[in-house]
Amino acid sequence: MTPHVHDLAGCAPAPLAHYLKALGILRLVSEQVDPTARGWWDGERFRLLTSLDREGLERFFLEAYQPTPLASPWNKGSGYFYAGDPGLSPVEASTANRFKLLREGINAGRSLLGALETADQDVRAIKNETKSNLLTPAEKQALKASDEYKKRLAEAERKFKKLKTELIPIIRLEWRGAHREWMDAAMVLLDDGTPKFPALLGTGGNDGRLDFTNNFFQRLNEIFYLDDQDGKQRLFAKAWLSDALWGGGCLHCQAGSAVGQYLPGMAGGANSGNGPDDNSLLNPFDFILMLEGAMLFSASATRRLGVPHGSSRVAAPFAVGGQGAGYASAADSDESARGEQWMPLWGHPMLLGELKHLLAEGRAQVGARAVKEPLDLARAVARLGVARGINAFQRYGYIERNGQANLAVPLGRFVVPEQTVPQIACLDDLDVWLPRLRLQARDTKTHKASHRLKASEHRLAEAIFAVLQHPNEAARWQAVLLALAGVEAVMVSGSGVKAGPIPKLRPEWVPAGDDGSPEYRLAVSLALQAANFKRDKTPINPVRKHWIAIKNQETAAVMSGRSGLDDAIALVERRLIEATQNGMRSLSMKAAPRAASSLADLAALASGEIDLDRTLSLARALMAVDGRAWAMRPQLFKPPAKNERLWPDDAWLVIRLAMLPWPLPDGREIKADPAIIRRLASGDAATALELALRRLRAAGIRPAVRTGAALPQVARLWAAALAFPINRTTAEFMLRRLDPNSTQP
């Protein structure tokens, strides 16, 4: 047979109804007429490859389609408990062979409902006592308020609820076939028999007062003559099908028909039309095919996936908790208790069996734990790349709007990276810390989380979402580092401290954020320095304690996070104080392996060309890089461009040489004078230079520089530049420039 490719313009990734409709079409065609059919997403439409031509595809749905028996006898609104129900009764009375499975599914429910129906009738009978025409309004109110009436009603309702709870496990045990598949999609039973409901199908196949299965049967009755021997189509059926498949607009949509959460734009309600309120609009075929597609999303108990015992979470494919981050209109109020679900978009022809396998594996993990939040899912997806054939995910949040029922709101699209990027593994370092931070920022018990903490946690989540979409962009990684520093800045003020500081980061964070800028190189140099290094190059007394207070060393934290210039100067001053306390006369700030500052970058800093606020913010986050791991595998930098190889002012070189962390090779030590940094910090460069020259001359160094001066703001920059360590090679170059005849360090 000649294959045909159909562009189903009526099926798009959003809204959710149209996405599910596409899957329903593929499922029905594959199961009932063409097992070789394939489907895939191409931009904003679904494509179907099948042996059916356009006319044959339409004929199948209008003349041969056998609806799936979607029965929910556990729901009061399903129609089982009402005589002459408009949904079930016409189906039960039908004779067409194409509706045989529907009748069998309904009967499978009825056969188990005897005691439950009786209990429901008892509840209704008690309630009807207050509606009797033989009672006056006052007597009705008195009856409702009486303790005896309330007691009888409560007992009847308890009995009904108990029988309903007992019914679900029995149904699960006895049902087989398509109606059991519907049950698996609508609910999952935990080990103790408690039913839990994936958000896609509401609470067991209903949303509030709307029962999906009963409305499914009603929509079938609008499309087909259920009392006809062949189940022929009604007047507008072909037009509805054409719109559902090919798009173009529904000229005869049903007004007032229940839509549910799947079509927010057609749900009606306040401000949905020209007036203050408007009716919903629905293409009956959209509703039917949508539920046929939802059948593919069967759920399972998450305890199999490592969720702690007793958790109420249900593991539906690609379903996670809610998180107001990662899309343009994100807000904390979007974090519904019903969470989110990410719908996969694949770009290659896929058989129904392959799609089922994909959805069955749609319970991702990050490391050894199951994903719980959108950020976790984004990380899991980004690490897989397109290995599973998924190009993107359409993200949906089940969000309550206007104080009414939940709506499946599109939250943007997450594009899967074309290939896995090793840097993404860096985010694993935050695995344990991020949930703790989120718990502090979303403190629902005491509601004491500060607005600053909430905002900083939100910015971090946004930055991580962005880096997962663009993992090869250094600017995105820097945004994550800046957001991490922002969180710690809030902690320094006393909010969210229980989450703890940024955990140890692997060295690979450094090249991930390397954009070749002098600010970044200087940030790494400042962050990784220490008072000294062991033989194996692991750091001794690193500088992080001057930013985040460490136990028993609280007085060492002198960096406030408000001004990069002030923090750099405060760091140098504190290091000199500690050196004096330890009986030393040197600036104990040594560069980590391959992390020394270059003269070109220091020249830019001393001349005011560096954004010190950004540099120090990056440095605060990079202080968390594991010094021991860096010693074992130091990372390479992008070197300064040739036109950046400048020299700082000779006067500053004199000052820098007077503040070395090590003695000269012949043992002579240039003793650091704390007064130098104090004079520079006060804006007095001339006196600072004079003091530095004295130190050099005392060590036998005779620079050509005799005097010098600088503006106060430049003097403070010179002071800040001392916070960035150099290596011995750089010191040698500086010494040769100042005094070529002197002993080299």
C-alpha cells in the first residue's frame, strides 16, 4: 500500500487537548486499522504516516472507529447512580457492533456496584427528606439542623465512602482489557490500597463536578446515532472531524458543553467573551480524541522509584511538582499542589509501541533519586540529550485560576540539547543543597522566609533553567554563579542560613564559566588563593572564611557583599592582621596552581577598567570550588588577548613587590607594612608608595621610581588590586622591570 503523510494542523503541542488529541489519533489508527502507522511532531503540528489516504482516515473515524470503554464507577458523577443518565443510558441501549466494547465496559462496572448503589440510594433518600413538599421551609431548615438528621446522614455517607474505598481494589483485581487501561491512567493504588490520582485526569477521571467518562459518552451521542444499528454519524460529525484533524475553525462548536482543564481558552467564564461571562465552546471530536490519547499516560506508585514510604506522589510520565521558574511569566503563585507535566515532542516517525515505551520510561532520575521538581526533570532531560529521540518538551502546569477549577496552562517549551554536554554534571554538586534551600525559601510552616531569600532562590532556579537550555554558553554559567553568590549574600544577612553555604564545587565549574573576560580570570584568582599550599598543592587557610562565617571564625568574615572595591580592600586588610597575629610580616595570599592573576588583568583593574562588583560576586561563588580537587586537576583559562598584555603603573608595581607572600630566593624577606594598605584605602597613594620604597630598599632593591601620586579613587583601586595573587614568575618580571640589577626572587 502507498503510504500517506498527513499534516494534522488541528493537532498542536498546545493547548493540552490538542496535544492529547494527536496521541489519540495515532493510538486509534494503530490499534484499529493500521499497525504500521507512525506519528511525529513537525513544528506546531502533528504528522501521521499511514496507509490510509485523507478520505480513508476520515471514513475510519466516522464509520469504523470503536470508542474505548472509559468507565469510572467509583465516581458519583459517572452516571451509574442515576436512572436514565444522559451519558450511560444511550450507550447501554445501543445495538451497533462498534459500541460493543462500551457496553461491556459499563456492564463490568455495574456488576460490582450492588451494595454501593444501595448505599448511594440511602444517602439520597435522607437528603430528599429535606426537599419534601409536605414540609414548610421552616420545617426543612429545622430538619437539616437537627442532630438526629445529621447523625443519620453522616452514617450513610460514611458507609458509602467505605464501600467506595473497598470497591476500587476489587475493580483493579477483576477488570481486564481497555477499561482496566483507563483505570491505570486515572489512578494508582498504593500498597495499603489508598488510591492516588495523577493530575492529568483530575481525581480519578473527574475534575470537580465534571466527570470525564460521562461527558465522553455524551459527546459520542452528539456525534453518532447510538440507537442506530450501524452507529451512523450525525449532521455535523464530518465538520467536527475535519476541524479536529485538519484545523480551519469549528463552525458548529457546542456551546455550554463541559471542557475541563484541557482547553483553557475555550472554557468560558469571566472575561472569556464580549460580556462579563461567556459559555464554553467545544468540538465534541476534540474531547473524545483527547481522552483517547490520555489513555497512554498510565501512572504507577513512586515508591518503586525511591520515594520515601508514605509519600502521596504519583509517578505519571514526566510529571513533577510545580515550580514557578523557567518561563516568561513565572511566579510563585503558579506552584500548584497538582504540579506540572512535561509532554514530549519527538521529531522522527514513531510507532505506537515505541511511544508507549517512551512514556513508560518517562519517570526520570537525577543521579540515584527520582525527579521531584521541574528543575530536576530539566537536568535529567539535558543529560540525556536527544538520545531518546525527544527534541523538546511542552511544559504544562495544573494551576488554579480565578479561584475556580484547575486549568492545564502551557508554561513554555524546554528544548532538549542536541548532544550531551559534560559541564551539565557540574550541577550535581548542588543536588543535596538545592532542596534544602528551596525548603527554606518556601517555608510553608512558619512563613518566615524573607522576600530577599525567595527572590534569590527564584533567580537561581531561573539561571539553572537557562544554563540547561544553553549549556555551552559561558555567560549562562556565570549567571548561575552570580545567583549562587546572591543566595549567600542573603544568608550573610541572616536569612536562610539553615540551608548552609554553597556546597563544594568541582573544578570543572571554572572552565564552564570562562568567557575570556579579565573579570572572570580575576574572580577565579581571588577565589582560589590561600595562605599557603601543601606539597600536594592542597590549600591551607583559603579565603572563603572572609565571606561566609565559619564556626569559631566568625570575626574573619569581613566581606559584606555590598561593594566589590570595599570587599577586596577588606580582604587584604584582614589577611595582614592574621599574618601579624601569627608572627608573620607578609601578605599571606598565594595563588592556586594555574590561577595566578596576569599583569594585563591587574593593569586593567588598577586603571579602573574592571567591573569589581561583578568580579567579587563571581569570586564569592567560586570560593566554593574544592581546593583539593583543583590541586589534582587544575583547569586551563583562556589567556588574555595580545592587545591586553599591558603593564600596570610602575608605582603600583613597587607597592605590589613590597607585599609579596614569600621571601626572595636568597632568603631575604620583604616585610609587608600594613600601613601601606591603610594609606591606599584612605586615598593616599603618595605615602603608600613612599612606605613601599623603604621596604624594597631595605631588601636591597633599588627601583628607578622615586616618587609618585594618584587620585584618591585610583589609590583605592591600587589597594583592591593587592587582593589578587600573582605567581613567582610574574614577580620576577616586575622586579626586572623595576631594578634589572637586583637579585631575582
